[in-house]
Amino acid sequence: MSKENNFSAFWIGVAEGLSMPFWMVLGSMIGFGSMARDAGLSIEIAIGSSLGIWGLPGQVAMVELMAVGLPVLSIVIASSLANMRFMPMTVVVMPLFKGNWSAYKYRYLLAQMLSINIWSVFTRCGPQLAIEDRLPFYFGVSIICLTGGCIGTIIGFTAADLLPFYLTVSLIFLNPAYFVFVFSSAQTQNCLIAAGLGACLGPLLYQVVPEWTVPVTGMLAGTVAFYFTKWVGKQS
């Protein structure tokens, strides 16, 4: 594959990232940057967490636990558990690079760069691309999203005193709202059922198990949607 084609696929990825994911990440990270400053973190740690943890639930967990002075090991474990959702996403994405030796060499970097924004774009566009175009496309989307995350963190951190705290922090919810739209637009029935069930079960389960609402809701909604779709398929 020529370098020209490599660059072409890369810039297609950049353009795809700029269409929506970049702005969602930018807005969400503005909220995180404001939260990090309010918790007394330095801007270096805030940016480092955006690049290193690269997942808002894990980053929010880190800020909250650091604010109360918990040991580093506890913070690492909590942040890792909060971002465990990336494991099945990685399992879905990696087979799309099968046959590309360069992607295999960079597999740990690819896994580190993965986020739900990148995952949603790549699983939609990746299968339509030639095998050799998928890696540069992935890097294009990933780099533009990471750039948006860093810019958003810096803006939120530096502008924390200029805007109301609750306004900036509320931007964190841009990403979950975007995810709902992404999954609701899916053509597969199980995604629609899981999204609807999760929206209904989440507030109810929060009253029962507030600390475990997200994983329990996800497991229940996803499991019910999977087996219901499987049962409907057998009946038809």
C-alpha cells in the first residue's frame, strides 16, 4: 500500500472523528477539567489522566478518590474497574485488524487509544474499508478524539472560574447522551432493547444499589436483550 493511500485513509478517519465524536469528547472533558481543578489537582495530572485513563468514569473515580486522600492502589483499582467496559469493546475491534501485521505490532497502543466514541465510529466504518486502510483510519479517528480530550481538559481547567461549576460539570453528561443516540440508531434489535431497558432500569436500581447501578443495569439490560432476541429468532 502506498504512503498516499495511507494518508488518504488517515485523513478520512480525521474527518469522521471531526463530524461528531471530537465535539462530544471536547465538551465532556471541559466538564472533567473543571472538576479536576475544583478537586485541587494540577493541570498536568488532569491532562495525564485524560491521556492515560482515557475514560470519563475512570477519570471521575480518580478525581473523587484523590480528593478524599485514598491510597494510590485503591485509586488505580477503582479507575480500572470503572473502565472495564473497554475489554469487550477491544475484543470486538481487534478481529477487524486480522491480516494486518502492523496492527498486530501496535495492538497494545490500539487498545489504549480505544474509547466508546472511537469504537462506535470504527465498528461502523471499519468493516467497509480495505484491511490495509483500517489502521491509518483508526489512528485518524483516535488522534482527533485524543486531541479533543486534551483541549477540553485544558479549557475546563483554565475556565473553571469563569463559568458556574454546575454548568461545566454537567457537560460530562454529553458523552452518555451521545452514546444513547448511537445505540438507539443501531439497526439491530438487541441494541434497541438494551438501550430502552437500561434507561428504565437505571433509575430504579439506583434506589436499591446506588454503588453498583451502572454495571448491574448494563448486565441485566444486555442479558435480557440478548436472550429475548435469541428467543424471538427461534420463534420466527
